[in-house]
Amino acid sequence: MRTSVEDAPRVVVVSAHAADFVWRAGGAIARCVEDGGQVTVLCLSYGERGESAALWREPGATLETVKAARHQEATNAAEALGAEIEFLDAGDYPLQVTDEVLDAVVALFRRVQPGVILTHAARDPYNLDHALAHELVLRARMVAQAHGLPDRETKPLGAAQVLAFEPHQPEQCDFKPDHLLDITSVFEKKHAAMKCMGGAQGHLVDYYVDLATRRGVQAVRNGAPRSVVHAEAYMRTFPTVGDALW
């Protein structure tokens, strides 16, 4: 039983592009919020070049109008899930991980003090921005744990677990899930959030509804109660620690 806001679990989701967190981790975000936790989503870019083809086909489209549309869609989706959201506008195709971007992610980790960080898988030959986001998260986690940073206002980050959410083509990304999360109770919230991305990537809604259903079936086959209908798949970066084997 939690006795204060400080006791609530804190999660940071680092999304390479403005919609990635919705498709891959929307259920986890909504579940954490439902359980009394706090979630901060960080979008490294708007996905304004590589993942906004539908917006570019609109009459009069410009880089600024596409970015603005993506910003609004992602903001609406985060609100539907109950999460806070921040943007870095670090470029797209390719993502530009500058020293300033690294410093911003480190500062966020030290400010929020997440126990869990969700991000992309380490490998994605179809979208190297995703793999770069994973590397950035691990580097920022390492730096945020350092005691000798000039920033003396925040404390070092602890041993936050990093979970990779499922890539679009997992077999090609060496993605082997070791955690299936039941999102049945919040699936309608995830569905609503996905619909918020309709302007840019609405064609993906049905795909991720089907994926959540398949993962729900797999969860039941791996011991979950039959009440589980929808699930998301995750892959741990670091080992879990416990005092028993179960």
C-alpha cells in the first residue's frame, strides 16, 4: 500500500519518434498510471520525415506543419494514456544525438528518478533511429548514475531496469521477449491513444490491435489467467534481482 506520491512507481519512456510510444508501450503506460504510477514520455523527434508520409501528402504541407501535427497527435495520445510528455526535436532520418541531447536525457533521468525505462530494442535494421535511441538510453543511464557530475541539485540515478518494447518486425531485430504484460484492463485507453495518431500513421491501428491480441493468447499459454485478452511484449536489458526463484 502506497502512502505518498513519492512512493508511486516512476517510468520514463524514451521514444525515437512521436508515435513509437503509442504503438509499442501504450498499454504499459496506461497500466502504470492505473496502478498509481507516474509516466513521463520523451519523444526524441517528431518523426517528421520518415514516418509522416500521409501528412506530407496534404496540400501545402511544410516541415513546420508536419511537426506541429505530430506534436499535437502525440500530446493527445499521451493525455489519453494519462502520461506527461516532453519533446526534444532532435531531427529525424537521421536522428541527431548531440551532446546537448545526451545532457537533456541525463537531466530527465536524474529529475524523474525512474525505476523503469522503456525504449526501443538494441537492433533494428529497418530503422537505425530506433537502435540509436536504445544506445542513447543506455549511455544516459550510465552518465545519470555518476556522482561526479557538475549537477549537484539532483541525486544520481539508481539501477533502473531498461525494458525494450516490441519492434515492428521482431524477428529481424533479435527481439526475444521475456516479459508479457497484461494490458486487458487498459486496452481501450491504448486503442483511443492509437486513434490519436490517425493523421500520420492511422494504418497501424489494426496491426497493433492484432498484435496485442496475439500476445494475449501467448500470455495465457505461458500461465496467465484466461481473463487476459491483450498483452504487450518486453525484453529486459538487465537481470532481475530477488531472494527466491519464484
